Amino acid sequence: MKYLVLLSCLILLFGCSKKDATSPATAHFQDYTGRDAKGMLFGPIDTTDWTLDTTWNSTETGLFSKYNLSFNQQTVVASMWKPALRPNPVAVGSQSTLVITVDKANPSVPAAVRMAFAVVDANYTILSWGDVDDVNKQFGAVITHEASKYKGNTLYRLYYVVYDELNLHVYYKGHGDIQL
């Protein structure tokens, strides 16, 4: 009987594998927030898009590993950042614009900030990326959705960070889904 218990324990011990819950192999994009070319809301609204993401898994932070950023510090007030992508949905082969406006009156806005972004597919493959300076506390990046990289009728995710280029502290991070 004790051999049966020992054998059962060994099967359970070696037969179970632990998945890393912090790093999924694929992402599950469900919806997007619609905006026209002027940035006006229309159509579906995904309440998780274009807001502050408080936590990211290691795959998500790894998208920005080349910058050696610090994701461990507290961010500044979320309401002072206003991110949006326009238009959304966007046609394959055309362009969309990522805009992040910062509340200029807020004294906690650092002087030397940059924005980096990465557009990924459901396997976290980076399809487009960029890094831009702010202009008068507003960031803007034009993203071309080339037919060689993007497919129609597909959701993609755009991750973005606003960080201090001197101490590499991330002040704001978030995501938004793009419908092509």
C-alpha cells in the first residue's frame, strides 16, 4: 500500500507542469475603441483601452527591454495622460496616429520625457515600433500598417510607455487594441 502512495506522489510530482501565469504565450484581444480620423469616439468602446495599465506581465515589459526601463516605481496621476489612436479601425496599407497629450499644468510632469510604442500580434511579435520626443507635452507617432505585416479583420495591440529619458523611470504605460 505504501508503494502505491509513493508511486501516486511521484506521478503527481513529475506529471504536473507549472505554467508561468505572468507570461502568456499568446494574447487574447477582444475589442477595440472606435475613433474617426479627428479622434472623435464612435462605435465600440473597450474600457481597458487607452488607460493606465497598473500591471504588465513579463512578456509585456519585455517588449521595451532594449530601453532598460524601470517599471517598478509609482507612476504619476493617470488622469493627466490622454492617449488615443485615430482612426480606429484602420485599413491595411494605411496609417493611424498615436497621440498622447499630457496635462501641461501638472507640476509633476518631468521635463525630459519620451514615448515608446510597440504594435504586436496575438503572439507578441512586434510588427511596428517607435520612440519619440514630446513636443510641448504632446506625443505623436504615425504608424503605417503595411500589408506585408498586417492582415485585415484582425485585432492587434499597441503598447506604449512614457518615460523619463534621464533616469529611465516609466511614468505611464498602457495599451490599446487596433482593428484592421
